[in-house]
Amino acid sequence: MKGLLLIPALIALAAVYAAVDPDSGIGTWRRMRADLLSAEVRIERLRNEIAALERSNQALEGDAFAIEAAIREDLELARPGERVLRLTPPQDSNPRFP
């Protein structure tokens, strides 16, 4: 009878040990899962950025005004009579509380 109770106790002890041991498969699996989730978020962000760049590229291919505007923005130039307004956040402020 004691042998029958010993087996489930050993299995439960092994499961608890695997759950709390950082070098066991469970800890490694949790870290890898978190890494995978953050990589998936980054991939989605990059896909959105690629889509925006492709839309920008399509707009620039046939529109002379869009080409000129992009060049002026990159070179920080303005046409005569235009005003350039740059808004930069303070470096020492908390983004949650500007």
C-alpha cells in the first residue's frame, strides 16, 4: 500500500520541482514563450511599417508634389512664405505626464 502512495507523491514532487526550478523545461518553456510573443509583436509592428513604406513609395512614384514634399521634409527645407514647425517633447519629462 505504501508503494502505491509513493508513486503519486514522487510524481507530484517532480512536478513541483519542475515548476520552480529555473533550469528545468518548464522555466525554459515560459521564457521561450515570452520571447516568442514579443517577437510576434515586433514582427507585426515591422509588417505595419513595411506596409506604410510601400504606400508611401506608391504615392511617390507618380505624384510630383509628393516627391517634392518628401524631399523638402528630408532636407528640412521650406518654400518661400512657408513656416516649419517642429514639435519635440522635452527629454526629461515622463511621457505619461507631459
